[in-house]
Amino acid sequence: MYASLKALEAEAIYIMREVAASFESPCMFYSIGKDSTMMRHKAQKAFAPDKVPFTIFMKIPLEGFDKWVYLAINFVTSFRCV
């Protein structure tokens, strides 16, 4: 199973690099969920040590807005993107 996970990771990184090379201003949707967090990590891994060439579109729910804004600010400061 470990080999198949490595293959999936390599494919995800390849797709992110292809998107960055093929489009003028790609955008990544981020919803602060586990799937989005995994994609964030793969994007950082794909373009390290450079900045991630994606604009981040972040969805923030109205429930607990203050908490989500705090998390969003931490995300933006920790995620090195364009």
C-alpha cells in the first residue's frame, strides 16, 4: 500500500506543476478541511523551496466567523504563495 500512496502523491504533484505551467493565473480552492489541508501540503511540497504559484480562494463559513478568520490569517501567513 505504501507504494500506491507514493504513486498517488507523485501524480498529484505532477498535476499541480502542469496546472501551474499551463495556466496564467491558477487558483486553488481552500475550505480549511482535511482534503484542502492535504492539497495545501502537496502544493508546498511540489514547489518547494519556491512560493506556490497559485492564488488561494478561501471559503469561510459564517458560523464561528472570528475563529475561522483567525485560522485564515494563520494559513495565509504560513502558506507561501504568490
